Amino acid sequence: MKQDTKAKQVFLHLQQVIPNAQSELHFTSVFELLIAVILSAQCTDKRVNMVTKDLFQRWATPEDFASCDTQELEQAIKPCGFYQVKAKHIQNACKMIVSQYAGQVPSTMEELLTLDGVGRKTASVVLAVGYHIPAIAVDTHVQRVSNRIGLCHTTNVVDTENVLKQLYPKQQWEQLHHLLLLHGRYCCKARNPQCATCVLQKLCEYNQNKK
Ligand code: SF4
């Protein structure tokens, strides 16, 4: 099967089983999304949502986070893990948003990458989910699932992002990220992929190679 045909089939099959694929993080603004994504590193979305429910009641704006007491912030986000590093990233990023970007989360990859704690994956989520600007965020799930299926054969996330961008039209990039991520989270798990019940079993290289 040609790669572009396979790519289309993968998208259609995943869309059928995950019809409403979207971020599982709770947020009401691009700024809240940015903070939630920074907190989600090495942490589940469920736990982040529990923390941000109170966090955004207490501090709402970049100015609030930039000027709040660091130790209080650390304690508030402690359940998310790596809380000292994450608090530092959040405060530094918020100071930058206030001083360089007039209090608004920037909307270009280049500018987002100037914020402390924001790498290419976080920036892509903010662009795609927050601003609906085409981008593909490649996290550990997207990296693993894309390679298992055989959409790409890559060893780093930047190469994966580039291959996926060649395979799919821009208007599908945001949805593709959610589909591959959620498929990885609930079916194509790292240690125990559920191949026997997976809708992609006939398309998937990993599954074919097992036989
Ligand atoms: S068949 Fe198995 S390895 Fe392939 S995508 Fe499905 S769960 Fe993952």
C-alpha cells in the first residue's frame, strides 16, 4: 500500500473510533492552555485538571503568575511533579509574556520558543489547539504510534513531525495529533499495545511483523 493511501486509511479508522478527538486538558483561554501544557510534562491530564481547577481561581493572568510568591506556586502545583522546575518555568514564561508580549501568549512558533519551559511540542499544542494555526505536536505517544504503524521510521520527534506534515494536509494536522495521542494513550500503549482489538491491525507494521 502506498504511504499516502495508508495515511488516509489510518486517519479515517481512528476518526471512526475516536469521533470527538480533542485535548483532555481543561482550559478557558490560550493562557490557561499554556500553563496546563507546561504542567502536563511527566503528569497525567487528569491530575493537571485537578490542580488547575483551583490554580486558575487563585491566579488568573500572566501578571498574577509573574508576581506571585514562588513557594506558594510550588505548593499549589506540587501534585503535578517536578514542581520546582515547573514553577520556575511558569514564572519566567509569564514575566516574558508581560514584558515582551504585552500580556498575550504569542502566536508564532519562533516567539513561543522564547518562553522558558516551552519546547517545540508545547509550542505546537498552543498554536494548534489554542490558536487553530496548523501544527503537529509530537509527544511520546505520537512518536511511538506513528512508528509502530509505519507512517514514519524515525528516531526523533522533529523528523516525525516533518514526515507527518508531508503525509497529511494542513487542515488535518491538529486532529491528527489528537487521534494519534489518544490512540497511544488508550490502545497502542507503550508496554502493552492492544493489537487484538485495534482498528489499525491490518494497516500496522508492528502488528504485521509480529506474525
Ligand atoms: S495494531 Fe497494535 S501496535 Fe499497531 S497501532 Fe494497533 S495497538 Fe498499536
